[in-house]
Amino acid sequence: MLMSNRLLTLVNKFGSDVTLTKNSYAAYNPATGSTGTNTATSYTVKAYFAEYNLSEMSNDSIVMGDRKVLIPYLDTSGEVVPEPDADDIIVGRGDTVKVVGVSKIYSGDSLVCYTCQVRE
């Protein structure tokens, strides 16, 4: 609980509003040989950008230049933030990054926030 409270405090105190754009890809129709129209839905969320430390960089999936973005499960109005997926886009702080991977942080059985690995 202590760690999750600290993460939320970090986001709320030092985070900034960003736009999370979730892409929904249309299904392939084998009868026509085409796909429908892809759609994108944008959400304004508060997020905190952080650098990976050296010990985290030893992980093969993290490459130089990757960062992490902390996004709370609930936004500042108490609404549930949709879970980010790989290939979603985050725009904010003068930056546009693509989500590479997502992990979840829980406090007991309650989801607290998402940690997104992002790449330019």
C-alpha cells in the first residue's frame, strides 16, 4: 500500500495532462478481402514520465531511450482509465511516444496504476 500511495502522490503532484490514444483495428473480412475502418479514441489522463535506471536497463526488452509512464487506474475525476495497449500513443510534454509494453501495479486486489514502457 505504501508504494502505491507514493506512486499516486508522484503522479498527482508532478504529473501532467497527456492524451492517450487507443487504436482499435477493424476485423478482416475474408469474403471481401478487406478490413473495415480503424478507429482511434483519445483520453486525457494525468501521467508521470520517468527514466529507467541502470539496473532496469539490463532487461533485454528495454533499450536505450525507452522511458516509463505512470498512469493511474482512476483519473482525477474518478473515472476508470482504459488499460493502455502496445501500439497506443501518448502525447504530452512536447513529446509523442508509442507504448511498447504495460505492467500493472496493485495494492492488494485493487489496481492502482499502469506502468507503460514507451519509445519514441
